[in-house]
Amino acid sequence: MQRHLEIRTGVYRDSVQLMQVSQAVRDRPGVSAALVAMATGLNLELAAGLGFAAPPGARPEDLLVAIAAGDGAALAGALSAVDAALAPGPAPAGGPADVPPRSVGSAVRRAGADLVLVSTPGRYAVLDAFDALDAGASVLLFSDNVSVADEVRLKDRAAARGLLVMGPDCGTAVVGGVGLGFANVVRPGPVGLVAASGTGAQQVMCLLDAAGVGISHCLGVGGRDLSAAVAGRSTLAALDVLDADPATELIVVVSKPPAPEVAARVTGHARRLRTPVRFALLGPGRPDLTAVVEALGYPVPTTWPAWQPTAAPAPRRGSLRGLFAGGTLCAEAALIADAELGPDPGRQMIDFGADELTRGRPHPMIDGTLRLEALAAQVTDPACGAVLLDVVLGHAADPDPAAALAPAIAAAGRPVVVSVTGTAADPQGLARQAQALCDAGAAVFLSNAQAARFAAGLVR
């Protein structure tokens, strides 16, 4: 076994990029472990868990590269892959104007930018976001680990300057046709979204796309925005932005259950806008996301064209087990299972994108290893009647999720039902992904709600 540990001083890369690099290196032949990440305390602990001694003097602004491989050739190939993935772009032509800016604010002023995406570690992200706001740019704050107090301060600063803060922990947005974070490729159109949930927004956008309807903008606001503490600050601002946009003819607000007093404030504000506003707020007794889209008058395809395998899944008595990459999709499925099946102590609905399961790990939309391990364990449990999964396509997600899932589905020995959130233009290929999952034996749906109801019917 060959092991390599190094610190690259003063080298910073975006966290999403580093997650993808780590996964790509782990997938190389002969590599047993790989961690390419900023040298934060958490990542140093993860390296120690892989058997690497913490290097002295490592700082959070340094890059950590830890690789274990079977032999020297595999290690050399892995390091070459890291170098290629992290190689900088073309060098500037030279001259004072081409000296890289030393702060977010100076970069905004130099470029005349009006939107900044911040994905630095939480304790630095707040300062970067304030710097961007003070320079006159709105902020998409991809970073998590930002306190509620700092979130409120950022959003109040944005309001004072007529700007918008999307986030923190804003995973999805589409602005002017450009996807940011985890985003699907959707057609332009008249519907604008304000989203306090990432995969919920992706599901609504993809269902609209399947119905032939496009998006003007999708403005994420962060999962805590509709809490009592944050009081809908960015939701109200985003509603005003879309109301002023001539390309937006209808606004849809997507969220998990909000604080009741905040919901009342937001709905009251929406009634005063010129643009019609509809709400897709998950909760007991409320319509699911698919039902909201259909209530708008946009028919959603009932199933994938080849949605069932040759041997259709047979009903099997037992508990439903849900293994999800998307938190909102998991919550929606849990609500539907409760309504369809009633209480069941054996039922499990696990969100593998939850903070406690992504601590120091790539998001399951990038790396599905943890979920695959759970799937293998669930199908050996005699109490498991059927398994419900989601697959979320789009930019920044796994380039071929079906390649890893299909063998596990084929070997499951249990009915497996999959919802695929994606569009025909997504880089993974919606039709190819759905067909591969179907060929492996899964029943495949474009609607997460329809998938959940079908799965519930199998174990009823």
C-alpha cells in the first residue's frame, strides 16, 4: 500500500469542485482512499480517520491531499489526476489591470458584477458576503455553517442596499437562464420560483419542463428563511424582484412547512403584488409538489414512457424504506407514506443529504457511496417490503448515477421504485438514466409524489 499526504500552502478551491475531485480520484483503479479538501479541522480529522497523521502547521486556507493506493503506479496516476483537475486556467496577459483582485469586493468593482456566488467555509463566507454586498452585488451563499444571527444581519444589509441574499445553504438557483449550484437545464419561460428548498425547486422546475413550461428565474432563499427567526426576509425580497421582472408571469413559492406567522406575512405580501403567486408548501394535509404543478394547469406525464421493467414489481408485505439524496423529496415521500399507510414503526425515510450525514463527505448527489451501502443493508432485512429512491440529475451532480445504482437495484431482491428529477437537456441524459434504472428492475417515475404512492401501494 502506497500512502501520500501533502499540504499545498495557500491553495484554495471551491468545496463543490473539491468534492468532485475527491470522488473522481477515489474511482480510479487501485485507489482505496482519497481526500482532496481544504485543511480545516474537520477535514484533518477525516484524514486521520483514513490513517493519515495530521501534518504540522496546516491551516484552513491550505489544500490537503491525502491518497492511499495499491502501488506506486496507481498513486502516481491519482496525483496526476489531482494536478490536472486543479490546474489553473490561462495566465493573465500581464499589466496592472490583470493582477488578481485580493478581495471579493475588489473583484466585484473591477468586473462590474451584480451577483456573487460564495462557497467558502462558513466562518469566512459571512465576511465574503458582506464584502460583496458593500460593493453593490447580490449574493448566492452556497456555504452552510452560517449562524442565524449572521444570516439576519446579511439579509438586513442586503435590504438596506436594495440587494438580495440567496442562502445561506442555498444549493440551487437559476438566474437569467444560468444554473448555479445543483441546477437542472430548464427551458426559458414565464414561471418564476422562490425556493426555500433545493431539491423541491428542482422537482418543480423539472415537472414544469416535462409539461413544456419554462422558467424565468429560480431564486433560492435558504432553508431557514421562512423560520420565525429569519422571518422571510429573502422570500419577501425575491417576490418583489420577480414581480418587477416583465418575463415572469406567475410566481411559485416552494418550501418545507414555514413558521405559521411567517407564512401569513408572506401570503399577505403576495396578495399585494401584480404577479399571481401560488404556494407549494409541504406539510400534512397540503398538496404535494406534483399536485401544485398540475393545479396550475400544466399536465405532468404520469409515468416514464417505459416506466416498469419487463417483470413489473410485485407487491410485497413489509415496511417501506426510503433512501434519499434530496431532503425535500424525502420529506414529501414521508408525508405521502404517512397518509397512504398510516403509522409504521418499521418505516424509514433517510435523507442522506442531511448535515449529520454529509459532515466531511460529498453530498449524495455527487457521491452515492453511503446510500449504496445502506441499500445493500436494507434489502437483507426481511422486514423490508420495498425501497424508494430518488435520483437527481443536473449540473454538479453525479455524471452517471444509474451506473452505480443499476447493479445494486438488480441484486436487491425487493421491489425498487425510483423518482428521477431531471430534464431532457441535463448532461446525464434523462432518457438514458431512466432506461438504465428500468432495465435493472426499478419502476421509474418523473414525479417523486407518484413514485411514493406507487411504492406505498406495493407494501400496503
